Amino acid sequence: MFIWSVAVAEALALGLYAVLVEPSRLALTFARRIDPRVPRTVRFLLLSDLHLRPFSHRTYRRIERAARWAERHGAVAALIAGDLLEDDREAALVADRLRRSLRSLRAVYVTGNHEATRTWQRWPFRSNDPDVVDAGMRAHGIERIDERAIAIGDVPIVGIGWRRRLGSSAAHAALLDRLDPPTPVIVLAHSPDHIAGLDPERVLVALCGHTHGGQVRLPVIGAPWIPVRSRLPAYAGAMRVADLPTYVSRGIGATVPVRFGA
């Protein structure tokens, strides 16, 4: 009986930690990519998987802390790798709070699966509309760059929006080919599944999210499942994917606010 009581108490403590403690933690990582073809240092804040609602107070506070940290390190913009929100009906409210949390940083994003698929957050259940999300974000100065190339600090940034197929498309390769001069680019995509097929000589680094760092990583066995079909050498962090230098963010939020070991 005593052993069972201890086991139940330990399980309860771990459950409370996974719900109350770890989702509130903020891990900030300074990653550097050096390439002689880039003439000067440009710094960005990478965010992903925000999963915001108007009342996501803990997540907004973490975003503001990350923005303050990035400003101190000279970042010029926030690059958001998708899954900004849960429900497009809340886009304007979420965008207003997100814009204030990002402080002085310019903000651009690519569409993630949560901007394009069904929401289960409130009745009636329906699919989100990426254009509705875009209108709400754009009204507050947060720019969508799906299938577009922009320059921030003289560095071209190419956005790849959410797509159900694996890999990049011929349109993305053509987008790189149209850049003049043919300088290396930063690729911003929600999932590592969507960067295969790009020319490694043209990509400075690919920035992605979607894995949530495994979200729940159990001892010995790791994460039982991650929503990525590509074989990744790690759940998050710096790695090579499809022969491209890649950084995968752990994300800063979640639909179900539970994390353990991620």
C-alpha cells in the first residue's frame, strides 16, 4: 500500500510539473551561422508554435521576455515559423497583444497548419482561413511572407507556407532563382518537412518549428511521437535536414499546455 501511495504521489507531482512548471519555462538559445557571403552580422529572434488565444497570458509574457532579450542582443526582427494562433475569429485580438509583446521588433511569419486547418477551440468547429489570419495580423504590422522573398538587413528571407505535401515546390526553387544577385537566403518554414529539394548552395539556414521539441519526452524512450515525417537527428536545435543547415525551434506555446523534458 505504501509503495502504491508513493507511486501515485510521484505521478501526481510529475503531472503538476508538466502542466504548471515546464510550460512556463523560457529557454533562449543564441545560435550563430557564419558565411563569408554575408557581409555583415544580422540578428533575428526565431519564434514558433505560439498557439495564442486572447487569454494566453503566460505565453504573451514569455514572448515579451524573449523580445527584450533579442533587443539587447541587437536583433532587428522576429521571424515566426507558423502556428501563431488557434482560432481565426480571434485574429485581431491576438495580433494586437502579440504586436505589443514583440516590442520594437519588426515581425514576419509563415502560415502553419493551425492557421489552415480545423480548430477545436470553440463551437462551431470549422477550418481556419489563412487569409482571415493574415488580415488580422497585417492590421497590426505583422507580415505574412508565404511564397515570397523579402530582405531584412540586406539578408533575403524566403517564406514557405504550410502545405500538405512533403518537400519544397518548383515554385520555391524558382523564387530562389529569381533573386538577383544570387545571394544565400534564410528560409522560414513551419515544418522541416517542407525544405527538402532546395539547393544547399543557396540556403544560408532554414528556420523551422512544428516539433515542439518533442513536447513530452519520456526517460529512455524519448518522445512517443512528433508531427514530422522527415527523419530528424534531434527533436529541436541546430541540425542538418535534407542537406541544409537547419535550426528547429522548440516552440513557445502549445494547443494542450503540457510539456515534459522538451
